[in-house]
Amino acid sequence: MSSDEFIKGRGAQLNASNRFHEHSHEMRDDFLNYCAAEGDESRESKTTIIETFPKTIINKVVSPDVGMECSLNPYQGCEHGCIYCYARNSHEYWGYSAGLDFEQKILVKRNAVELLEKKLKSKSWEAKPIVLSGNTDCYQPIEKKLKITRSLLQTFLKYRHPVGMITKNSLIQRDIDILRELAQENLISVSLSITSLKEETRRALEPRTASIKKRLETVEKLSAANIPVGVMMAPIIPSINCHEIMPLVKEISERGAFGVGYTIVRLNGAIGQIFSDWIRKAMPDRADKVLHQIENIHGGSLNDSRFGTRMKGEGEFANQVAQQFRIARKLYLKDREKPKLNCKLHQEFKDGQMKLF
């Protein structure tokens, strides 16, 4: 495959059809309008920032196998461009494609902080951990400029409310000052997503994320600041990163992580088409093998939507992965556990505020 056929700097290589536009033929590859003149970015498109003003900001999570009750996403779409990302499908609800549009058209919730504060002040709200980035990364590139995530953290601290975070961007180091204060009152837990120890693999799967070196450094710095930090090795993809489980868990243990979680890749919705197209272009020598192995994990399909099995898969490969993680935790993370966040301080704060009136 020639370099001209591959869009460098992006994960998806096409705009998959939007399932809500099945009778429309309007979808087109807008990135062609923004071709640069030279270099590795010669076919890279610009990123468009779109301001939105939603009416609500906290999402109730009904899935029993995700491990969170509520999520908050200041951004929709994600410039990180991870090819396997389950959140791609959510971009279709906004009228865009789960492919390149997901990486190129970033929706910014400009009133996120105001909506959060309104909710936390509500008499009916009972504190429960709210996870930033339940869908898309709250520390993706635009956050460096807009600082919405930082303002959200300041709001959680102000109202003494528990918050979780999931990210694969080292920009989180910028906010260690706030995270440290939250940690002192047991109000924060961070999960760093690290899929591989190999930079070559990272660049292929997650083209605009922080380097592996920076992510490992982030685990170490958060831990040194007494901020609880675990790692998600997600997803495990056969013949791409499945052989790295033991060395990766050993590495994050040495950096101070309290634990490790994982999921096995599933290609739901439009992601099946997007991933299949990508791997045939990025890794043509092993594309068929990888796709067939994914199908074997999910009963002959690239996806399994059943609660309980969709995240971990079934069969010999899934069992081997589970066994490796059991051994790795026993060897490298024994006696470490995720702290339970404090949900009482928020109510005490609200009670104290009411006494002022």
C-alpha cells in the first residue's frame, strides 16, 4: 500500500455511512477539502470545533458491566482518533459519521460547568461518583486551550463531590494541584488508559494520543502525589497487543498503579466497517487473522452486545486473557485495591451551606 492511500495522523480512513441517514447520499469525505501541501500531514484534515449548549450534563449509566453510575462528557467526538473506540457510534446521533467525522468534528459543551454546578446544588441530588470521560476523553487536545475539564474539577472540589476520570492524555498532569486536593478528601480516582508498551503499536491504534512514555510518567507522577491511579488495558486485540499483558502490568505496578482493568475488543455498529477498512490498510499482512480471531471471541461476529460477555468475550482466547490478568495481579498488584470514594462530604457541605441562610 502506498503512503498516498493512508491518511496519516488519523485513525479512521473513511466516513462510514450514518445509520440514521440510510436513505440519504449526502455523506462525503470533507477532509479532502483541507489537503495540506506537503509532508506527513499532506492528507490530514483540519479539526472543526462546534460549540453546543445542552440542557443537561450528567448521564445515568444503565449498563451493568461498565463500572460507573453516572458520566459527564464535556466533549463529543475525540481528536485522539483511536480506531477501536466504542464512542464513535455516538457521533451518529449528532448527524455525523462514526469515522473521520468523529475525529474531525468536536462538539464542545460550553455550559458544562454551569450545568454541573446547578445539579450539585440541587436539593434532590444525592452524591455518587461521576466519571469524566465515560464516552470521549476529557483531556483531548482542545482541553489544553478551553480548560473546561479543569473548571469541572474545581467545581467538584468546591462542592466536595466524588469524581472519577478516564484518560489517555498526559495533559492531566496540568491539574495535579486540584487532583491532590480532591485526593486528600478521598474524592478522586484516576484511570490511565495504556493499551501497549510499544510506541509503534500506539501510533497505529491511537494516532493523536500521548506517547507511552508520557503515559507511564503520568502514572508515576499521580501516584507520587498520592492521587489514586489505576490503568485500563483496553481493548485487548488478538495478534496486536495480547502478548503484552504481563510486561505491561509489571511496568505499571512499578510506577505505583493501584490496579489494572481490561476489556476485549468488540466492533459494534459502524466500528466494524471502520476497523476492518483500517486494518486492511494499516496491517494488510495480518488483517484477516485479526478479524477472524475477533469473530471467534464473539461467537462468529465482530460484536457481542450482551451484558456480561460483551466486554470480556468467550472461548479459549478470552479465557487465556482472563487467566493472564489473574496471574499478573497476583504477581505485581497483590494487596493493592481501588479506594472507595467519599460520598458523604457533599451532603455535609450542602447541609453546612443551608445553615448560612
